[in-house]
Amino acid sequence: RIQVALASSTTEAYDSVQGHLSKAEKEAIKLIDELISDPTLQPDRYTINLALIPFLHAQRRDEIWHLLEKFYHSNMSSNNVKIITSGFEAFLNTLVKHGEVDFAREIFESFLLPEPMRKIRVIESKPKQRMQLSNEVKVMKLEATSYSTKDQQQQPPYGALKRPSPSTRHFNILLGGYSKSYQSALLRSKNAIFQDVNGTSNKNTLNFESRDDEAVSKPIDHLVEARKAYKLLDIMLEIGVPLDGFSLSSLMSFPSTTEQITALWKRIEPELNTDLNPAAYRSIITAYGRVGDASSASVVFEEMVRVCGNRGRSIECWNVLLGALAYRRDGEDGSEVLDVENAAASQMVKLTTGDSTYVNSDGTSNHKIAASDN
């Protein structure tokens, strides 16, 4: 019934500015409250997953923590570790899908990280603001929940029971969320730079005095998202969770220079749990193309074909390479699209004939060493 209620309205959506709930969300919350108030019923992972977004929109975050903690503790007492890990996978996915990446990160760190990194929930009479993440992984306090001290003391001791550990999938959900939020913040940053308060474009003059504080701060938003993702990668590597192609693809959204791309690839490569697939290679090619490094993009394409065989020669792979070869970095104003024939033809000929010497668009030749050759 809750799921039907949430799906019943497609025209009325949540108003994030005014905080108005949709009719469907109000109906869903009513049903969830009825279920929670029934002492004979216990909300399961499906109920909690459906409640996450309506409760967030209704400013009932403390009750979300309460539901999550009861779910965690009840399943830990029964040693249902698989249910916990799959349940939190669904919770994180739902939150990230709706743009709540930071809240998903808080939940992830509170319930799935090893004890030294795990956030501590403190029971106090007055709520406290959540602390912002610092440059290092720290044990941090969270605001009080509707749990009382008595509730906390009644939780069963786990003894030697195995606590759930974060999986590659848990990390990938968050990394994918940061990748999307980074792209959105980057677009906002560009708009803040190239538009004045009246909405007119001006690429030559920046008039920060005519903007409000929010507009001035927007150009650094995307860097904040990148730092969050890199910090998550540090945690992933520190506790030994293997990376896969999706991890790499998400992380390749952030580097802004050839050196950064190569360094990130070399850092990740030893931690991968499998050979890269074409999708992961395409993300590296796209990254090199984005910073105007067509030669390195070509070298990566060559490695992709060698590792993936015919799968690396699909039309999608060729299109990604063509896109990388058709762009160059044009000073600080961004990327300028070039004629694919003139800019890429010579390199494509060398690539398809197996010659390892690449010809630049200015007629000079070189062999740019990509990450795989270092």
C-alpha cells in the first residue's frame, strides 16, 4: 500500500524550496506511521527504504535514524549480516538517487565502517549539529536521536558476532553519487563565472561585486565534491575493499589535468579486483580527452583493444575515442571543438596501423606515455 501510494501521483512533486509534501508522500507517511505505531509489526528493510525520502522531506530525520538503528540491532542480534548489508545497499541507493549523497554518506559511516572509523551516536537532551567532514577520517559525533539511554542499554551484546563490512557496491553507490553531484556543481560553477546577476554572459569580465555571496562561492562547489570522493577512496583503500571498473569510472570524473588522471589510474590499478572492462577504459579515454590530451587517450584505446579484444572495438568505444581526439584545451575558456578530420585523422591512421608514434595536430610527432606504460 505504501508503494502504491508513492506511485499514485506523478504530477505533484515535492517542493524543495517551500518544503511542501506531495499528496502521495503525505499518504505514504500516514501508512508508515500506522505501521510503526502497531506493536505487533516490525518495519523491515522494504518499509524503511520506502520511508526514507518522504520522512526526509517531512523533516523527520531523527525518526529515520531510529528506524535504521532498530533494523541494524534486531538483525545483528539474529546474526543476519547479509540482510543488513543488502538492506543498507538499498538505503544508500535510494538516497543517492534522490540527490541525498551526504546523508547517505553519514549513514554509511555510522553503520558500515570498522569501529575506529565508525561515527558515534551520542544520546543527549538537546540535538547537536552534525560536524562537517575534516581532511582526515575522524570519529565524529552525531545529533541525538529519539532513542533514549534506556533504549540503547537494552540493545543485546554482540560478543563474537561478525559485524557487517562495507562492500565494493556500497562504496560505488556513493562514488557514483559524488560523480553526479560533481558534474552538477561544475555546471553551476561555470554559470556563476560566465553570467552576471542579470543573466547576461560575459566571458572576459568577472564582476564578483555584483553577485551575492552564494554566487561567489559556487565556483568551488565542485572541488568540495571531488574532495569528498577522494576521501572516500582513501577509506576504501585503507580498509582493503577492492575496486572495480565502476569505481574507476566514477573517480575519473574528477581529475582536471593529465598528471592527475595518470596518478589516479596508477593509484587505483593495483587495487582492482578484475581486469578493466571497456566501460572503464572509455571513462579514462574521456578523461584524457576532457583535458586535451589526445595522445594519451589514443594509448589507452590501444590498451583497451589489447585487453578486451573485439569488445574494445565496438562503435561506442570508437565514438568515445573520436570525441577525445576532437577536443583540445583552449586556455582558461574551456574546450573548443575542432574539426574531427583535421585534428584526429593523422592519429587515427597511426592507431589503426599499429604505429606507436602519434602525430599531433600541429604536425609534430611524439609518443605520449599514458598510465599503463609507466
